[in-house]
Amino acid sequence: MSSELLAPLDLAFWHLESTEHPLHLGALAHFGPPPAAAGQEPPDVLELLARRAAAVPRLRMRVRDVLFPVGGAAWSADPDFDVRRHVREIALPGVDFTAESTRLAAELMERPVVRGLPPWEMYLLSGAPDGSFAVLVKLHHALADGMRAVAIGAGIFDEIAAGRRPARRTRPVPPRSWLPGPGRLLGIARDRLGDLGRAVEVGASVVGSSVARAGRLDGRPAAPLAADSSGTRRIATATLPLDRVHRIRRTTGGTANDVLLALVAGALRRWFDGRGLPLPDAAPRALVPVSRRRPGAPAGPGNSLSGYLLDLPVTEPDPAARLAAVRHAMDRNKAAGPFRGAGAVALLADQLHPLAHRFGAPLAAGAARLLFDLLVTQVPLPRSALSLGGAPLRALFPMAPLARGQSLAVAMSPYGGQVHIGLVADGEAVPDLDALAAALTAELDLLDPADATARTSCQAGPS
């Protein structure tokens, strides 16, 4: 991989970043202690991380400007690549290792990655008395979307690293003329006209949605979701039993993601009430990213995203009715498809010249709050059990970036029979993020009361 132009959406993410609004994805992975082997030293996890990360070709690439196209940029191999600049160890006090690792992860997520180097970082967080540890991964959004991040990050796990094969030599392909034939020209023209028509349609939806929401941007009751950025970050986590989510899905219909979105809506309602805030007159709107990659297809080099917009029914007091409203809205989104509507705003990036991304970034950065109030995304993980140096992966909490003018992002990953939820918030706008995380569990009890009742009975014990 010598040089490769940044795809338009990747270029947009690269230029949208600022010091106060870093645009990297993250994941905080918790591992149990490595198994003890008689007569053997425990594995050097830092060395293992460094060696496996260095073996991922994409992680050796940095972004550099190019002369053509004007305003563009390209991925190129870093000639001075040193994995030790990216992989570091931090020892934590072992009093409450989980709490300390979450607190430190928030501080590390505040800092943008170094732009002159390959844009990623990994931190080994050690110091737990039982030998368990955590790994924080940061990948710039230009480097990866959620699915691509999983594909890159999976290279550090034992199961994937063991199956990695060296690249096979391929026979050279005879050079072809750079001039396309008449048939190819016709196909290119047809594709571009189709893309242009789609961009016009999406653009009209974006403008219409923005105008419709503009009247309520000032003084919205949902002010904590639309606060000015302080540049600080707070992280909270929640873990929900996946079997309970699926039990609700089987009872009510829809998808597991519908259930999780309804839980977010209910948790926000509970959170507003706990803060003493009136419920918003207009529902907070969530952007739900949608991958444009075909199921089973390789992750591919660039971001490939669209999105659905979902009005979260926080004013609905009945949990079952909230879930029904979410399911109906998501069914309507899916019927329209990920290429239609204002949620597909990412598609517009594919139609813009690189100069538009370079010079229009300050304007575009503030446009997110015109379309949505928070990001709610699901990041899939491999279903098989994973480990690092023999240490089993216990939980992986994904973390999404915050758009300018927004103070909350929610990311979810099912793994090992649990749904691991990472909440990222502006540290000043949402100092009580732990209360919102706890509200998710409380909302699950409302939707699945049988399990909550049984658990309460067991805790009460015999009289």
C-alpha cells in the first residue's frame, strides 16, 4: 500500500476536526488476567500489542497533502514509522481499577491524535491487583468507520492474529490505457448522473429538515444535549443482558436495535426528570448511522456511511408505546432506504470537491446540530470469544466522537451475551453521565418487568 487518496467522506472527517472537537473513535476493552502456566512468565502484553499493531498495514499509514486533486490528501506509508509512538502503557492504582480506567479513558479521549503521524493510539492500562487489564484504542474517523475500526482492531486479538497469513505474491497485471473505452465512458456518465440526482434529493431533504428545526434551536428544553463544547470529556458505561433484549424483541416484534433505541429514549426521559428539567416540546433527534457496505463484504479502505434520523419519543410515558413508536419510525426509515432523507447527509460528501471540504469545514462543523441532537450507533463485534495474550476479553465499550455543539454520543456493542454501552459526553455539559447510564438499566426493567421482579424476590430472600 504505497499511496491512496482519501475518500471524500474521510477527507471531510479529517478537516472537520478541531482541538475542542477531536474526531476519533474509541473503544475501552477490559480483559481478565492471563491464565497462569507452570514454569512460564506471563506474556508481555505491551510488546504483544505493539507487535500486532505494527503488523496491520493500515496502521502504518499517515495523511499527507497532495498537489492533485487540489485540496485533496492521500494515505501514504510513514517512512519513519515507530509503533512505540502509538502504543503506551499507563499503570493505575488498583483501588478501583474499573473506575480509574474509565476516568483515564475520558482524559485520553479529550486529546486529538497527532496529525503528522499515523492517526491512532493504543494504551495498555495496567495495575489491577488480580492481573486483569484494559486497552484503550483511538482511531481517527478518517481512518475508519465503526465496521472498519472493528476490522483493524481485531488484528490485536489472539484468534485473528493467529490466522493472519502473509500476503501472497500476485502476477503483474499488464498496464491498460488510462483512457476508458466508449462503454466505460457511458457507464461513468450514468453513475455520475445517478449520484448527482441522489445528492440533489438528499440536499433538499437536509435543507428542509434544517429549516424545520431552526425555529427551536434557541432555548430548547433539551439544552444539555446542545451545549457549547468545553473540550472536556466524560465517559460512563452500562452493561445489559442480551437475552433480555431479545426476549423483549420476540414479544413485541421489530429488532434488537429498536429495543435499544427505545431504552435510550426512556433513559433520556428519566434523566430529564432527575435533573428537574421539563420534557422537550420537540423530541430529541438521534442520528443512527447505517453502514453502506454489503453484508459479508470486506471492510474496504474508506468510510462508507449513511444514516437514519429518529425522533426519540421521550414525552411518551408508556415504555411499550415508546418502543412501538421507535419500531414504527425505524420501519419507515428502512422502507425509504439509507440513501434517502436528511439522515443520508454523509452521501453529500462524496459529491463535493476536495477544496470544499478543506475550506468549508468550519461551516459544516456547526451544521450537525441543525439536523440531530445526539448520535446513537451500534458497533458489531465478532461472535466468537476473543483474547489477548491468553487473557479473555470480558467487555468492550465503544466510544463515538461528539459533533460540534452536541454533548452526548451513545455507542453499543453486543458481545459475550451482553450489550456493552459506552456513553461519551462533554464533561461540563453532562457532569451526571453516570445517572444516564444507570437509567438504561432501569428502563430495561420497565420493558422486561418479569426478570426485574424475579431478581427483586431473590434479593429479598425468605422472611
